[in-house]
Amino acid sequence: MASATDRVTITRFRTALFEEMEEHAPEALLRYAPRFARWYSEELGAGRLWGIIAESESGQPLASGLAWLQPRQPSPRFPHMEMPYLLQVYTVPNARRRGIAGAIVAALVEIARVRGYPRVALHATESGRSVYEGLGFKPTSEMRIEFPRHVASPRRPAHAKKTR
């Protein structure tokens, strides 16, 4: 199980995951890493986060995965006020295709099941999709809208009056 002492490894793996996705500028990742490390420590300490790190026989970290309890509203089917969300599933390149990520995800899902949660969610990269589908994950009907990163327009609340 991941602990507070694994913060550096988890953060390094998280940054590597984003580097491989090639969606973020290197300077953005440099600013991001300390924020993620702080978040990891806070959420782990509050009991809203658990994780697994796989190591080689010599103790080298090979892969990781986290489950975070996202706050949510209750519903008739799901009375919990939180729902597990998997993130940070990452395997170092020279340890891929050995089933390590699948074993980590299966263990995280089992922990959530044993704790009584009715669902686990995640967002999959293209390279990870087959791993998750093989474990029973299904695509959902989630929709989203994304705003351009360079636009930071202040938005007036809908209830605000127009001024002339």
C-alpha cells in the first residue's frame, strides 16, 4: 500500500504519465508537481485516498495506482456521499505488458468493493483502455465541454445585473 513516504515516487509517476500524454508544456508540469504532492499528502492523511505501488524484487518502484474518494451528492441508488475514482495508474516503460497495472487496478477495485462502494470510475488513456475493459470497466455517457487553455475570461454570474 502506498504511504506518505511514497509521495516523491507517486508525484514522479504522475508527472511521467502527463509527459507521455504530451498534452502539457514542461513548465506547466514543473508548476503542477508540487501542488500534486501536497494534494497527495493531504488526501492520504484525511483518509480519502489509498494506493498501491508495485516494486521489483530489488525494491525499485515499477507501477502505481490510486483511488480517491470524490465528494458527490447522494442519490436513491448511491447513498454514499463519496465515490472512488481511480487515477495515477502508471507503469514505468520497461515494466509494461506484464499485467502489473491490471493487478493494481483489480486490487484497488476490490478494496472499494469490500468497503461497500457500488461503483468505481476512472478516465482511461488510449493505451490503458484495454486493461480497464478487460477488468469489466464500461464506457459511460459522460459529456463535457472544455474551454481553450489560453482563454481566461471572467464570467458574470447569471443572476448579475447588466451595467451600462
